[in-house]
Amino acid sequence: MVVVRSAAALAILLQCSVAHRMLQQEDDGPIGVSVREVLVFELTVARKGCEGVHLSHQNRTLNISRASCSRRFSGADLHKEYVVQSEGHSANAVYLKTSGMCGVGLFTKDELDCSAVASTELQPFLKLLPEQPAVRGFGVELELVAHSKMSHSVLAEQMSRISNQMAASPNAQFAAQTLLPFVKRCFGMKVNPSKEPKCDKHENCSLNGYCRQAHSTTWKSHKEAYCKKRKRCHPSKSVDGHCPVSTSSWTWTSDPSVKPLTLVQMLEAGEVSNHAGGIPFELISPVLSGMRGLRSTVEVMVALRELGIQAGPSSGMHVHVNAGKPWNGDAKASMGSHLSAKQILNVWAHYARFQLVINEMLQDSRIGNSYAYPLLFTTHSTVTRNRGGRGNLSFAESQYKFSQAAQAVRQIYANLQAYVQAEGGRDPLGKPVLRNQSFCDAALQDVYRGTQNPCSRRYPRARYFQVNLAPLNRLGTLEFRGFPATNDPERALRWILFVLRFVEHFKDDSRFVGKDAEVLEFAQLEASHEDLETELNTDLAFFRERSWITGPACEQEPKDDAEEQQDESDAEALQEAWEEENNEFLPVVIEGDYDNDEDDGLQDDSEGNAADWGEVKKHPA
């Protein structure tokens, strides 16, 4: 299979339609599918017919009808990336999607629940932790929506009063900021019960408690170990010499880009009752590492799930992985070694290599997201169903957006290669040459026209890729922006473990150092899920099975115009009924684009000075 790059406009035109007919399974079709309505995906090569056209999925060639130059896909084939190649033309990656609502997390509770969380709730997720996790610092940004309805006697009365005052306010952002403290206080009640028990290990305590050694003071004698709040913990006082991460070290902030689901969106997802509106927020972790950091993430995610949260399509979960600041001295052992320019190139290149595979580990709302572009060297398009049940490919828009992104990806790759080649890789003693503060700007220089010194800017355009290099100087981290928001602790934990393992494994795999972009592009088109599992030596069945791809929004059967109009009419009626019944809990909605998941990231400390992951002991906010 030969890929020849061309400066001319992409000659492969994609036309899609839904076949409203029953079709017998093809010989090479999905196992277990006999008679189903299918999506017909047509490929037409301009002026040349079907000769030389190839369609593949993860290096597996798929048959196409040469007569119509098309292939029929069943529902099992949706939510995946396909590659169209034609000799003499650029390759084109195409993702088949149904809806941005596919895979979203609906509210986990019918109202905000402030009751304490039992530590036993953690056990199913703690079993997923590896015995020896990667020793590297990381941080997590959670963009979510909390319920705006609460029955807790004291908080509910105060919250209802403020909600009524804010109902007519044009400043929705101020409304969200005003209501967020109630969510934070409710969260505190979940992790800090009024009475702590006796203990012999930290697991006996609440989610924000630690097990204090037995001791005596002038006023009181504690003959047995007992639970105390973590913020007062010192390793010398702990029963095991370690202090668990305090949940109070996570930072709460309002986020104007995070949107509660509307009733129309809820109807599309197959759920309506008590799920409209909410209080958007972002929860930012302190600097985490090792088993303590992973456990803290599980604790917070479980507490949020039990609190009552929603994870919509406007939100993401961003993971920062420590790369260090070599110019500030030696790395802290718990944070992992400083990454050299070559190692960062390695991680970036291998993420690009597996980008099409990784896209299938996400969900529809993250594919084509302008705030987390994929590291693709080819034009990328998405095919969605539209009203009337026809497949719809916004080719001009996709080509405009993603051709620019693909050019930027090529520029970043060229910049990284140039920097690594210039530094020589190793010093006279044979040690790797570590990067200096010039590396970040050098890597992102000229990625977009007119952008100079991007790493000195707070929100450079070059940050909006699934692997963001812009925080390297400010925070000393690589930011992985591709993952969707989730209210599932297991899904969040497995992604964090995947990213950490990915960085540790591929940082020393230099197969693409000194190689042209075409070499990496070819590897990108050939990569498979099995390759990723084999090279990481880990089981990724969780991401292959994708249990979140379920429900009406993920199904392939389209609706006709009459059904769409009926849905809109039903949604309007439900909206009116809901507002009449829940007037005191009107949803907090912030104006903006539902695909915008703008974030502040792991924030600077006071006065705008960059926080150093090798030195900070609490969240750099």
C-alpha cells in the first residue's frame, strides 16, 4: 500500500447515506450480525473511479464494492477510525460517529447528596491499582457539573434562596460562582464525617482521614490509634509513616466553558427526569505521584460520583504528566526523572503514531474537538447522521479545520526533530543532554502563523492538541487533553494509568528520531490496538470493549424528520413542565459553545510565578 503526498487539494471525496433497507450480512462483516439496518459509506475518487482505492481499519484491509465504490457498515462498525488511501493522493482518516451525546455521563444522583461516603466504596477501584505504579508526578483536571437540587435541610434552604435571587441575573458566571461553595461544602460533608472511628490502618478512616498512632498528651491519653483529619497529618504521627493526600488540597473553581445538559440533549441520551441544569465546576488536583496520588484520585472520583455529578460533551479530563524543569536542579525522586528533549520527542511521536487507535478509546464528543486536535498528519473528517437519517460529512469544514491542524502537527514534529538534532543528544560524559527553557518555544515556534514565543502566553493557540507542550516552562508538564469528562471512577483511573505507562515506556523508544514525517505518517496509518497492547505489555480490553458506547445516542438507527420534530416538541413540553415544578432550582447555564472545553490548567501560584513540580507540596494555584 503506497501513500504519495500531493500538494494538490485532496482528491478523495466522501459521500455518505443511510440505507433504509434490510441487508444480509456480508462475508467479511461483523460476526453475529445477520439482518440489520446499516450505514452505507461511499468512496469516490475524482475522475478515476474506484481503481487504486483502499479502505482499512487498524492495518486491516476492508473489502469495498468496486461497482459502487462503497462499503456497508453495521452498527458495530461505528465510533471507529477508518483510513481511505488512493495511490497518487493523500490519505484521509474518517471517523464514523452518531452523536456528541454518545458516552456522556448522566447525573449519578437525583439530587446533591451530602451524606458521608463509606471507605468500602473505594475497594472495587483500589483493586485496579498496580502493585508498583510508575514513579512520576501527575495532575488531573476534572470538568464536571454538580446537581443544583438538594434536600439537605440547612444547605438546601440557603441554596434555594440564592438560586431564586440569581434566576433573573444576566451574569450566569457570577451565579455559578455563588452556588459553587455549596457544592464544595456538600463535598466536604461527604469526606469528613462528624465522628471518626478507631483504626489500625488508613482504610478504616473517612476519605479525608488518616490513622494516627496511639499517643499521650498532657491532657489526654490515646491508648489506641484513631482517625484524624489528613491536613494535620505528619509522617511521624501516621501508623505507617505516610500521609494520605488530603482531599482539601484539591482546588475548586468555576469554569464558564462547562455546560449542564439541556433537556433536548437529555432526550437524545434517553434520560430526562431530574437531570436538566446544574452547577458547572472544575476540580484541580494537587501534584500527585505513585500509589498515594492514584488513591487520592480514586477517593475524589468516588466521592464526586456519590455526590451527584454529570459529565457532558462540553467537558474534558486533562492529565498533566511531570516532565520536570532541568534548569531548576535535580529531580525529586517521587516526581520521576527530568525528561530530555529527545524523550519528549519520543513520547509525542508515539502518541501521534497511535493517534487513530487512541481516538477509539475516547468518545464522539472528543473526535473533531477544536480544543484537543489529534496529532494526525493526514486530513481528518467525521461522518455523522443528520436529520432525515442521511449520513453527513462536513467535508469543507473538516478540511479547513483539520488541514490547518495537520500542518501544525507537521511543524511541531519538524521543530522537535530540529531541536533534538541540534543538541546532539548526549554530553561528553555520555549523559543525556537535558533541555533548557528555550525548548518549549522552539517546539511550538511558527506552528500557527504570527505566533511568536507561544510558551510565554497564557493561552497560546498551539496548546489545543491532545498532547500539549505549552505547559513545559510554566509547570514542567506534558498535558494530555484528549480524554472526555467522566463520572466513572474506573474509566478515569484506567486512562491515568494508561497515560503514565505510555510516557514511561515510550520515552526511551527513539525509533523516530531523525526520521522524516512520512515515516511517522505511514506508522500512524498502520498502527493497531494490538500493537499498542503488545508494546506496552498491558491489557487494554477495557478500552477495546468501550462499555460507555451504549444507549440511544450511540445507536446507528437514524430518525426521520417527523421523529426529530416530535422529539423537539416533547423536549419543549418537558422543559416547561420541569421549570414550573423546579422553579426554585432553575438550571445555571453559561452562554458559549458546547464544544469549548477551555481550561486554566494546573494554575500558576500567586503573582503569576510558575510552580515547580519538583518543589511544591500543595496545589500550585
